[in-house]
Amino acid sequence: MKLPDRLFLFFATGVATALSSILFSSESAWSQAVRTIKVVVAVPPASLAYTQANILVQQISEAFSQARGPMIEIATRTLADGTMGAEDVLHAAPDGNTVLMTSNVFIINPYVRTVHYDPLTSFEPVCYLARLPEVVVVSGASRYRTLADLLGAARGAADVTMASFGPTGSSHIAVEMLKLAANVNIKYVPYPSQVAAVNALLGEQVTSAVITYVGVAEHLKDGKLRALATASRTRIEPLPDVPAVAESGYKDYEAEVRLWLFAPAKTPKEAVSQLAGWFTAAMQAPEAKAKLGARGLYPVGMCGADFADYFRKQYIEYGRVIREAGIR
């Protein structure tokens, strides 16, 4: 039974039946064996993505346990830039029992620091699991009401600054992508965490910021901050009246925090496919999906060749932005 059929079965009969079908439909020894899947979370610990990645793994683990799936062990192995976890998985046995959960830093790091892996050849792409939408925000008291207002000021004489968690994080790349797309001069101001960047914006120490939606949701609701645009390709459900950057004349603009799953290179295709089936089905469990959505995580579930092609294009695009922006 092919994966789409399994996912259809999942939606039709619920998580327990669907996951059991995925777990036990194969005749192979690999899929039948009792096993523990070790998930190495390699995301910068000060980032919101780090918290979200652990929430995602926990929800998947709970879904597995309800459906007699494999046990999941969460292993946090990370430095400030997330490279240690990636290199741990790089040297793990390619048997499908160890996987890497990482974010955009995985493809940023090779361009800006020394790493011992090649994102395109050192790992087997498993799935694009989930995304965390980002938004361009200003203080609630700001005179800028739209993204066009902000960018127009940047083209003029105004001293416009834009903060994020950084440097060289996904939000930093989002800022540089916007600057390049709009051809404006905005000063990037990095902060050691999203909370610090938000506090600087609340204190009007910076003009604007690019932050994940969940990191500013409460401040948007109480009016202390104002969203000018979403960095996703389309509008997001919690902010239906806030246009995407792409709607403001920058049609190719898209920037989000993304959570990806990889296995070591040379992991058997059967094992990679089985992992993809387990993780995507578990994420779509109604309870898991609701909990993830409440925390700003949106399941994607792009796997196999589609994910490999998408990932390769993202890696090339990030390299272009980093070179053109002169990020070091």
C-alpha cells in the first residue's frame, strides 16, 4: 500500500488504525522489528524553533505510543549554531534508528562557518515536517501602518532598523531577503533571543523586527505590536487581514522557520520511506495537530523526492542571499 493510501486510511479511521497500518503493513524485518528511534534535535537552544522542535517530537512520540509505534528518544545535541547535533547524526549508523531534526540553520551554517558535512550529500532527506510562520512587526505606536510605509521610509532619509534573533539565523536571512527584494537600506540589529528582540521593539529601541508569529501573538492581540506583513508566501490563518510580503509586489518572497528531518547518508530507502510514513501520520493525529497549531507549528509533511528537490533549491537560494548580502 502506497503512502497516500495510508494517509487516506489515517484520515478515515483515526490515528491508531492508520499508524498500525503503516507500522505493520510491510513484510520487511526492518519495519517489523521492535525499535527505538533516536531524534537528535539540532536547533539553536535560544531560538523558539528549539522549543517548538521538542514539542513536535513529543507530540509525535505520544501518537506513536497510542498506536503501538516505535519508542522515540529525544537527544538534544547542539551548540549555539546547531552544528554538533548534525555532526552526531552524520557519524551515526545508517540503519534508520537515528534521525536529525533541524531547522534553517542547517543550510545557513555551511556558508558562514566551518562544518564537517555537506547538506546535499551527507544525509538522506526524509521530510519537511513543519513550519513556523514569521511576521514583520512594528510597535503599536509606530507611524508605519503598512509594509509599503516602512520600506518607503527606508528608501528615504529615515534611519530604519530591523531586529531578529541572530546573527546568521533564519530570521536574519528573512531580513536580508527583504532588503534585497525591495532594494532598500535597512540596518539589521541581531539579538541573542527572540524575546530580547521583541523587548527591544516594545521599548522602541528598533524600528521593526522579523519574528515568528507565535513569538509575538500576545503582543499583537493586546495592540502593543502591529503586524505589517507575513513572511510566508500566503496569509496565515491567525492574521487573515495581514497581507503577505509577496502581495506587496515581491512575489517570490518567502521566509519561514522550517523543521526538517534527515537520516544519515546511505540509510536504506525502505527505512527512509518508513520513517516518512511514521512521522507524517503521527503529526496529522487530531490531538497532535491541535496542540502543534496552538503553538504556532503548521504540519507540512513533504517527503521523498519532492522534499529532496525543495531542499536543494532552498540551499541554493540561501547561498545566493548570503553572498549578495555579504553575511559573514
